Amino acid sequence: MPWGNPGDHRDFEPQRHDDGYIEVIGFTMASLAALQVGGHGERLHQCREVTLLTYKSIPMQVDGEPCRLAPSLIRISLRNQANMVQKSKRRTSMPLLNE
């Protein structure tokens, strides 16, 4: 859980997939490595839109492919939500034939 435990910080709401917020998290190289063993990053903000301004080229992935992005203004926002289908739970006990 990169956002950390809900009780750690009172300044932020717990993360939820359906609240419409983007959780902005900062990582150092050490905290990024600690993620593998249950660590988390530094909570920066919860918002509906993020604007990032880079002053030098940065490595990133676009559609799974590595690339180097030139200095840019990047805007990230929630576009829309998709409805999800969930399978109902199976019954764990079989009914008796006499019932």
C-alpha cells in the first residue's frame, strides 16, 4: 500500500478507488525499494487534478514502453469511471437432498 495505513495521518482521507481523488505520493530511492517489503511513500496531496511541470527530461513509461520525456507541463485528471461486474460468492455448504 504505497499510500500507507489509514490511521497514520489525520490530514488525509483513506484511499478509496471510488472517491474521485488522485493520491499524490513522493518517493525517494530508499522508500521506493522499501515498497517491496511493506513500506510507503510520503503523502503529498489528495486532489481531483494534478499539474506537473518538469524542467529537465525525465524517464517514464507510456503505454508500457520506456521513453524519455522532454521538459513538459503534464496534467492528470480523472476522465470517467467504468462500472465493474463482480461474481457472487459461491455457497460453501451444499443443501441436503431431504430439505
